[in-house]
Amino acid sequence: MKIDMKSILWISLNWFALILLSSCFSVRYDLKGGADIKGNTVSVQYFDNRATRVEPSLSQKMTDELRNYMESNTKLRVVNTIGDHDFSGEITDYKISPVAIAAGDQAAKTRFTITVRVKYTDSIDPDNSFDTSFSRFRDFDSTQDFSSVEGSLSEEILEEIIEQIFNKAFVNW
């Protein structure tokens, strides 16, 4: 097969035009659902543990994880005073309960639930403020010792609750 100079020039010009045109356009992907967050600062107050069953480090974990999530997923600066967006609240429930009964009145599955009440204050647009409870759960086999799964399950649950809080505050879900 013989390639002449005219074909090489034509292919080169087409490639050049394609590259030039593609550099004129850009696509922006927003993974947070198009959240348009107004303001400069966000604050997260300490979440007290008011549940009947208390896990000692849960309050600090909840507070720190929410603070870290805001810092990582927004352009807002986290402050220790009251920010343009302020989160406060309390852990209201931390419980395990049987959910699936097997033979002999034994529980086959156990449900672990965490509920957090959040008061969100938006000083930029007060209509967006809310006071809501967020709850998530995980089921696990009753043959497992709760203390052996508690840490990993509470991390998963807190992660989901924090995403729910973020979505309600900034994405309006």
C-alpha cells in the first residue's frame, strides 16, 4: 500500500482540528448533586450522647467525622465558633434489638440502630435550617458477639447518617 503526501497531510490536519476543537470544550462533573453552598464557614458543635445505652467514644466520633466530612466535601472553612452553617445536636438512640425470630424463641438476627438529632442553622438562608432526627441500622447474625461487630457497624452507620445530614443541609434531598 502506497501512502502519498496528500493523504498524510489530510490525516494530520484532521487530527489537529479534532485536538483543537476538543480543547475548546470542558465538562465538569459534580459528585455532590449540584450543591450550591453559599457562605464561607461551617461549624460543628459537640454532639452529646443522650442515648439510654452509651458508647463512650461515639460523641467524639460523630463530631469529628461530621467536621471532617464538611472539610473534605465543601469549600467551606471549618471554624470553632458559630459559622455561616452550624450543626449541633445529640445522639438520641444507640440500641440493639431482635428482628428475626428462629426456632425456640431465639433471635436469628439482631438489629443495631443509631439515631442522631441534628439542629442545622443556615445564617445565610434561614429557610434552609432544620431540626431533624436521622436514623440508620444494620442487621447482624445473633450468633455473633455484638462487641466484635460494634466498631465496624457503627462506622458504617455513622457514615450513612453523615451523608444524610449533608444531603438535607446542602443538596435539599
